[in-house]
Amino acid sequence: MRSEVSPDRWGFAETEKEIRTLQGLTGFENALAFEADGSTPTRAVCIARQGQKIIGVDGAAGSLADGVWEAGVDVQEEYRGAGLGSCLTGRLTEAPHMRNW
């Protein structure tokens, strides 16, 4: 396993408007999903950056089961195997907006 990665910036997208700004971002198809009309089932996103580069994204969408969330995580290949995906998921699920949904 690689040594742990420590992104220099973390961010959250919590509103539909914020999440829509991520449309067209490539390499993060498990974390972000958009329909042809720009709508998305994604309701919360945690983003890890190294400088200006987005290196990992974890997105959560509601599921058919009440109170259950589906999460998808993507980490850029050169940052995989260092615990970043687990860290993204932890940060996303511990965020206040996730506990209130």
C-alpha cells in the first residue's frame, strides 16, 4: 500500500447549483452522474484537491430505501492505494448535511 495522501484542500458541494458546476468533470463517473438535461440524483459531494487539481470525489445520492444513501467514489489513478477514497467517504458521511437528510 502507498503512503497516505494528504490533500491540501477539501471541499463540499451541497446544493444542486454547486453540484451542477461539476458537470463535465471527467474521471469521476462513479461519484457524479448527470442526465442529458443537466439534472442529477447526486445530493452531496466531497472533493479532494492537490493544488488546483481535483484528485478525488465522493458523491452521494438517495436510494429507494428511506434514509439510505448510495455513494460512489473516484480517485485519480496516481493517488489510489493510499487511503484517499476511505478518507473522502468518511468526510462525506460525517458532514452535518448528511446527518440531517
